[in-house]
Amino acid sequence: MALPAFSMKARFITPSLLLLLGLCGSVFAQDGKTYTYHTQGSLAQSSKQSAQEVEDIGQIDEEGGSTTLRDKLRFNINFQTAYTTNALLQGNHGSGDVLFLPSLDVGFHTALSKHFNFDLDTKVDSVIYSRFQDRGIVGYSAQATLDYHIKQGLPRFYATLEPYRYESFDTGQLQTEAIGFTGGTDWGVPFNGGRTLGFVGYSFTEYLSDPDIDTRMVHRAVVGLAHQIRTNLTLQLYYVYQFSDYTDFDRSDSKHTISGNLIYQFNDHWYGSFTTSFINNGSTQEHAAYQSFSTSLGLSLHF
Amino acid sequence: MIVIRSLSFTRKVIVVTALMALGVLHAADVPPLASATVTRVENHVSYGRVAGDKSETRPAAPNDIIKANNFLMSETDSRAELKYEDGTLVRIGQNTIFSFDAATRTLNLKKGTFVFYMPKGKGGGTIKTPSFTAAITGTVGKVSNNLIAIIEGEITLLPSGRKVPAGFFARINGDGTIDILPFDMTKAFDGKLMTFNGPLVSLPETAFGSMLNYFQSLGRDYTDVNNLPSSVVHFNPNKPTPTQTPAVHHATPTPAPQTPTPPPTTPSSSPPFQSPPP
């Protein structure tokens, strides 16, 4: 089955090829370029992968070539039920409630070049309270992100434009709306044989809001760890620090979030999650400071 | 748009012969891929042994030792993972026949698919399918009969010597031409073999399913929205007037009292928590 011996290191291949290039003179001159690019016509003639190949190694096609729109689109429906010790977000744990958090998002992702990607995510999400029903909200948001990744293993840089609008679930009255401008960077480092990912990230967002008193500048830093316990079971632990400075109002907040998730993949489309999180939000405004503990169960359909 | 044509037969022979000679000279420095251990089997995978003109098979099982005169053969919806002593990892897909040659460190694909991880500095190796041959060093990639996609590192197609770096794939067409084209790296981890038995060693962060995007999305949730100044005004139970006053949308942070009474009851440092008078 094996061909004759070709075993060698790259450092031997490169000099030997250079030597051969010299010996063969113009042999390679006519096609000395390393990469070739074909027209759509020639791609159409090339052989396609079988369904089994695609299933096992994914679809491999020319970037931006015959990739279909469907390949770039994603749909997520998420149902989450949570219990929080502080639904009013005031003081310490004095207002327990059960929350329902359904959401639907549609995303579009495309590679613009070898280093740049564009992602657009539109989302409708809602929070429905069992006890404090007047706090229910429904939100409409979008995130357009342009990211730059020098190469795998190095930090990624991104810029995001994010408009959102939240309304009262009961009355439909506008609660807040804003457009956010974000610049950020993040970096993931796999270790432990590729089963664990260490993660750090930082972002700065300026939200221009209506009403004006919500206008703010937000610095956010995250340190996280994700570990694949089994093929379909992942544990995530992370800490987020968020500093918000309200520019049209005398308020600044320091929010600390510690969270842990277990995510179970039932199949290609269905995911289950169990989440716990602790939040300590310090604020220069007494009514905005709070601590809460939450736990939730979620089910997601992704296709 | 240029199409690279295959070299003539004579030139191929010259190149291959020279490379073979260099390869043989260098082979003594490189540890052979003597054996591999089956680390995972999914559904129906056979372990085969070639003895002369005959071959015999039996169901493969984890911890089977595969040697150079053995092969693995998978059926539909069946997969297996092999781990070599030097850390090289190979995952074979469904309807695949795979073997390897120890001395030349050659991974042979007779049909089907496989993905591989070969650690750097371990001597490299060769991938051979019915359509092409490629020299590899420390590399992560995907292989089928007429296609090889590189996720990390670089390979060299033989005998042409053309390089295929990370983010590119080489496709051998039916007419013998070779396309070397970029592919969408955000989809590099698509395919069951990429996560079958966990992410491949050394795979970057995207193997965890857009983890970066996940963390990016942690920014804003209902606790942020319902704790904004406007929301606090709206929900604050300590409002002086318990009427269902709507939120102060478009209100200025320091609204001037419309009437002389009631006087402000909160410190001037926090006027927005004070609802406007009805």
C-alpha cells in the first residue's frame, strides 16, 4: 500500500526542492506561483465532496466561492428557566423569583478575507417574571461585528456596532434604547491536550442611550476556562469585571460576576445547559447596588 | 486566474527520484511510526491483517495495537481514532480503509476520509491517497481521496513541491490539475471527526464552538437592562408617589420642578431616582 520512502523533515524538503528547482531550470517557471485561483467556471467542473465526506470532515470549498447562504446563516431558539434570589436588583438577595427567558436569534457569518470576518446577529429576547411581573421586558437587538485574527493562537481584535431597544413586556412602553460602539480583544489558549481552553478578553463600549441618563461607557474584562469533560459535555467557569461610568448622570458601577455552566450537546441541534452565577454590583447610587445568586436550566435549538 | 498543470512524466520521475533519495538518506534520523493504539471506536470498524495475498479482519476495539502490516476499515456511520507513540493522532471517517507504513512514516488512505494531527519536531511524514502524495511536518489537516485541507502548519505536495499552508486546501481534479485555494477557516472545525473523542490536540479555541463569541456575548443581560438608571427610576419602590408613573423616558437627569411643591426629598446627588411629579 505504501509508496517508496518519502519520509523526511521539512527542512530537508525545502532545500531539496530549491536544488531541484535550480537543476530543472525552467521546469517550474511556467507555474511558479504557489497558489492558484480558479474562476467560478472551473470550480463548477471540479469534483464535489460526497455527503459522507462532508459529514466527517465538513464542507471544504473555496472561501467565498460556492459557499451557500445557508452555510453562513444560523438560527437559535433558547428557552431558559431561572431562579434568582434578587429579582428587584436591590440590596442583598431579598426578592426571590422564577424567571422565564426565551430568546430567538438569527445570525450571519462570513469570512471577508484570511484575517477578517464579519458577523451579524439579530435577536429578540424576553424576561418574564413570575412574581414581579411588572419587571418583564422584551428586547430587540442586533450586533454587527468585524473581527481581525492575525492567526490561530494569537489574540483576536474586533469592533462591534450594537443597537438595542427594550420595552415593557406588559405595556409595550419603551424602557431604554441605545446604540453601542465596542472595541475589544480576546485570546483563547488551549492546553491539557486541547481539552481545556483558557480565555481572557477585554472590551470597551460606549452606549449612546435614550433616555440620556442611560448613556454610559463600559469597560469589561473576562477571564474564563472551558473544559471538555466528555465529547458532548463542556464545563465553563468565568469571571467578568465590568465598570460602567454614566456620563450624563452621577453614577458609576463596579459589577463582579462569577459563573459556572455545564453544557450538554444532545445532538447536532439540541443543547442543554445548567448555569449558576453570583453577581455583586457596587454602585455610587444606593438603589443600584445589589447582590444576587441565580441558577438556571436551559434548552437550545440550533440549526 | 491561472490553472497549474501537472508536470510531465519525465520531470515527475526526476523530482520523485531525487526526493526519494533524500528521504532515504534522512530516514535513519527519524523514528518510525511503528505502531498505533486504537483509542476510540464508533459502531463498526474492522481491524485487518495482511498475510501474503490474503487478509483477515475482526472487529476493532479500543486498545488494539495497529502495526504497519495492519489496516483499519470502517463501515457507514462508523469511525475510529488511532494514537501513535510520537503523539500523532489520526481519526478515520466512515467507509474508510486506512493503513500506514512504519519506516517511511506514510499514512495511506485507500478510500474514505481522515483527519490528522502530527506534532512538530517528530520527523514529519507522508500522506498518500489514490490521487496525491504530500509531505507533512507538524500539521493539522483533513484528508479525503482527492482533497487535503490544512488547519495548522504546512504541507508540500509531491512531486510538484507546491506548498499548501494553513487556511488553504489542495484539490486534485479529474483532469489532473491541482487547485490550491483558501477555505473558510471559521468552518475548519466542521465535521464529526473534528470533535469525535474531543477536539484534536493543539486545536485552537474555535474547536470549542465559537467560545470567543460566547464570551463576547456575556456583555449585556437582563440584570444590566433592569438596573439602568431609567429602569431604577421606573422600578424603584421607594418612589415618593406610588402611582403608576411611566418611566422618565426622554427626561433630563435633573428635571426642573414644575411646581414649587413637593420639594425634593432626596439628595441632589441622585435626582434621577426621584420620579417627576405627576
